[in-house]
Amino acid sequence: MNRPITDAIICYSGFDRNLPPNLSWGPITRDVYIFECNTSGFGSVIINGREFPVAPGDCYILHPGNTIIHTTASDPRCGVWFAAKGELIGEILKANGITSDNPYAPAKLFDALTSEAIAIVNMQNDTDPGAELRRTGHLFSFLGILLGASHSAGRADWLTQVTGYMEIHYNEPISVSELSSVAHLERSYFSIRFKEKTGLSPHSYLSALRIRKACELMQRMHCSVAEAAELVGLDSRNFSRIFRREKGMTPTQYFKRINE
């Protein structure tokens, strides 16, 4: 990979600060690589029609020519990103197994990669004679971190993928078979391993997540009980039953308490 330094260059960069929840933008096709480090909040990136969950601690890379849709879930998202181009970039990503079908960088590299990305953004307005070389230096450091690490499964583990998927789709019908497919595990084995990791069955975890989201809707968005139930994908009867089990009170009692 003996390439001139100009074979990999920074094009533009920026911070994502509190991207609004439940946002979707795209489809968009770019002619550059996009490197994004997600520091907080959940969402997804849809690459050529295939959805990939995005959770805190995820670094993912988007390839030129792909059709992309970005989304946020119910929480605001924050992160740092930059765009770059060059044949060398494609070679390094390919060597590390990062493709349009597996866009995630190894999770163990997140802190180091984020540090380089932040340095790139912080220098974006520098115009002195050495500025471009310094920015390119951080780009090469970012790429060097990737190249120096053996490829792992990309994200931290299958559990992160599944819980991230639930954060995005909690208001939709989700089956255990669907979740086991996200984890790439056999259904029965997935259920056993999920309970070992979380202490809850997949169904119980999803129910608790829906109630947590409903409480947030009633507190932050001032939704009524009926509105909160609908927005988390539950009918009123099941919502009341699950809410009482999770919170030890009825949804109406909770609503009155937070509005006293």
C-alpha cells in the first residue's frame, strides 16, 4: 500500500449535536466515504435498503455510491463524523472486513477512532500552511488504527445488535424469531443466551423497554396515557397490565403522580 499522501484526503467534517428524535433523512447517495462515531442515542442507517441499528459506541463507515437513509430513535443522537476519499481508504476497509454489508468498525477501537475524528473536526477551520497536513495526519492515524487491528465481529456483540434493534423498533410487533435473526443465532439458543446476559426473556425485556419509553413520553412529551400506549405499540388493555407489572401502579396513577 505505498500510496502518495494525496490518495486519502479529508473532504468535510462535523459534529452531530442532539439530532432530533424520530428523524429520518435521505435517501442520499454520496461520492465519498463517511466515517461516523455515534457517542449517544440510538437510531439506524439504512444502506441500499438494509437496516443497521446504531447504538452508543458504534463507529460505522458508509461507502461511496451507496443509497443511504439515516434515522434517529426516540432519544436525541450525538456523534462526530467526517467525509474522505481515496483508493487507499477502500483497500484498508476491505482488508479489515468493513463493507456495505458490515459497516461497523471493531467496537474495541471506538474510543481511539473517536479521538481522531474529533481532532479532524476541531481542525476543520484551520487555514495555516500546515493545516491540511495535520488533518491528513489524523486521517491516516484513524486508518492506521483500523489496519492495525484484527477484524472482529464489528459491533461489540450480538446483544448490542439486538438491544439496539429493539430501541429502534419497540413500537412495532417484534417476534423472538426476528430478534434471533438479528443476532444470527438459533431461536432457542438465542432466548437462553439473552436471559443469561440480561436476566430477562426477550419478551420481558421488550415489555420493560416499551413501558420505559411510555413513561418518557408522558413526562417529556406530555402525552396522555392513551397516546403513550399507542406510540409504544400496545393496546390499552395490555398496556395497563404490563405497566402495573413493571411500575407497581396503573398508568393513570403514574400520570397523575408526574403531573401533581
